Amino acid sequence: MDHSADASGLLEGSDVGSQRERVVTEEEWLQKWEMGDIGFHKEQGHPLLQKYLDVLLNGRSGLRIFFPLCGKAVEMKWLADMGHSVVGVEVSEQAVKEFFSEHSLPYCEEPVPEISGAKMFQSTSGNISLYCCSIYNLSSSIVGKFDGVWDRGALVAVNPCDRQSYASLMINLVEKSSSYLLVTVSYDPNKHKGPPFYVPESEIKSLFGNCCEIRCLEKVDDFSEKHRQWGLDYFLEVLYLLKFVA
Ligand code: SAH
């Protein structure tokens, strides 16, 4: 087995067990929202975004920030309140509507002419636009390009067989000189089927390494009772900065 000791002293493998073949359908995601099976949602937002906000913004203001597979992430509100323009994509209309209603934000909704069946929900103030469709239907001609990305619960939620298309799309959606914060998770993939899926560092490098500098900023122990019930005995969150250079 291919193992290398990382900074935390834990063994990190590139073996992803049987996760490589696993597929979660859009229908299953919609059902999770309907059932309230959304343990991934963080009501208080993510501490790593708070901590590394300066790294994402890099002293810049009025940025366009992308939230792939956004759910109802409260961090979208944080960034909009700081004067940035936020764009998200989420397949569940319920999630999108809950985002606006939970923050008491008035919004309007309109079809997206380029994507059959898709809708765009926009805050009345215009600074938060959430596309309700599959991310694979987006392109830079529809949503433009971004100065920053917050990818939490996104790459790790993408089906392993779709990672390459996802990464190619993300690379297309970012401006040169943008900052992309990526949160992955690390656990023994033979003990839990995911999502979230385990994405080894070697794979981050092969997906993005040709186009940007990759730095691991932090590994955080995030083990909780939920993970113990999944049959795991460790669970880490790993934060990377992908720095696209001009
Ligand atoms: N990033 C959010 C949600 C993580 S869960 C957070 O941090 O809370 C992953 C989300 O992706 C779910 O809300 C699911 O409905 C959505 N999703 C799954 N496949 C998708 C796809 N192909 N396109 C857009 N959204 C998708």
C-alpha cells in the first residue's frame, strides 16, 4: 500500500478503497434535503474560512467569489455583507430557498436561457446569485470568471468518476491570479463509503497541479460522534490554497 507520513504524523494513503466506483445521484441529494439529512450544513459557518479569509481576499475588495455545490452555506452571506459579489450553484431548489429565507433576504427568480430547466435566484440587492442546476451545466460564458473560490463540501461531494470534469470546469471558471480555498477530508475510505469522499493529496496534485501552486495550509482534527458512528477512528479536514498565477 502507498503510504506517506504527513505533518500530523498520521499515515495518509492514496488508496481510496471502493469509493472510486461510488455514485450519488442528484435525486439522492434532493432526497437528503427533503428528509433534512443535511449533517454537512454548518449553521455557524466554517471556522477555516474565518481564519483564512485574508488569504482568500489577499487585500482585495469587491471580488467575485464562487461557491460550488453551495447548499445553504452561511459563508455566502458573510462575504456578501463584506461587499463581495457571491455566485453559488446548487442542485436543490429547497436549499437555495432556505438560504434566502433563513437570512430574511428578498430575492427574485428567473430562468437561465442557456440551461434548460435551470433557474437563477438573486437577492434583490443583486450581490448574491444562486444558480439552481447541476454544476456541470455551467460555463464561464454563463457565470463569468471568479477572483476567489470557497470549495467546502464540494470537491469531496462530487462523485469520484466526475472529479476530472469538475476540476477542469473550476480551472476554467477562475481568473488568473485568483485564490481558491479547498477543504478536503481525510479518513480511512475502507471504513465509510462517503460522501464526503476521501480525496488524497496526490489526487489534488494531479487534478490541479498543472495550473496552480498548491499549498496545504492546515490539517484540523474534526473527529466527532457522527464519525465514530460511521465506523471511523480519525477524521481530518485538510485546507489547501490553490494559487492561480498570471
Ligand atoms: N458546500 C455546502 C454543501 C455541501 S453538501 C456546505 O458546505 O454546506 C453538497 C451539496 O452539493 C448538496 O447540497 C447537494 O445538493 C449539492 N450537489 C450535489 N451534486 C451537485 C451538482 N452536480 N451540481 C450542483 N449541486 C450539487
